[in-house]
Amino acid sequence: MTGSIDRRRSLEELERDRWQAPPADATRLVATVHALRSRPIGTLTVEDLRLLIGQDLGLPVLLPLAMEVLRDNPLAEGDMYEGDLLCAVLTRTSAVWDAHPELAGQLTFIVSGLSDLSPDLRSKVEEFVGAVQIS
């Protein structure tokens, strides 16, 4: 899926949705999200993916990119903690996974091989696997 996406293009371009500039008193999160939406998706870091996915932005484009990262390093770390990208991906709603069953399958495969996870991350893995199996 991501092979056909032009990584030189931004989320704004790919989604054909340009946001107005954030207000002058915008929070750092809002300002950062606005800036990231205008950057080429091929330049997004693990932290950028974690932040945008955690805000449920650009999921059809960004989840496949996140899967590429997680296949290589399931505990890839942004600015928060080891496995923070995995946590952001795992905690999307079941509706997201219903809409993208192939990605849910990939994520199920990725997490099936993990051990020695923190209790919090293990709990999120179990919740995800349980929700996907019910769907």
C-alpha cells in the first residue's frame, strides 16, 4: 500500500485538505501537528508518526508507514519511551482496524512475537488482540 504513495508529498497534499495556519495562541501540540501535516511523509520520524497517529490524523497514510517501522523494530521509540509508536498504533479504535483489516493482521503478527513487554504495553497488546479477534 505505501509503495504507491508518493513519500515526497505531505499529508495535506495526499488528503487534499490544507488547514489554515494555527492561531497565534495555539498549544505546542497544535502548532506541531499543523507543521507536520505540511512536511513530506517520507521525512516523518518515529516521533512524528507517534504524535500524528496518536491524534488520529492521516491514519490511512501513516499506519502503513508505522507498520514498516514496527516490522523492523517493534519497540521503536519516539520521544516518550521504548515502544511508544507501538502503543500509539495499538490504541486506535476498533473502527480503524475494521476499516483496515490487512493492517490489523500485520500488527497482530508483529505483536505475536513480542515478549518481555512492560505491563502497560502488554495490556495494550492484549486489548488490541482481543478487539481484533471479536471484529
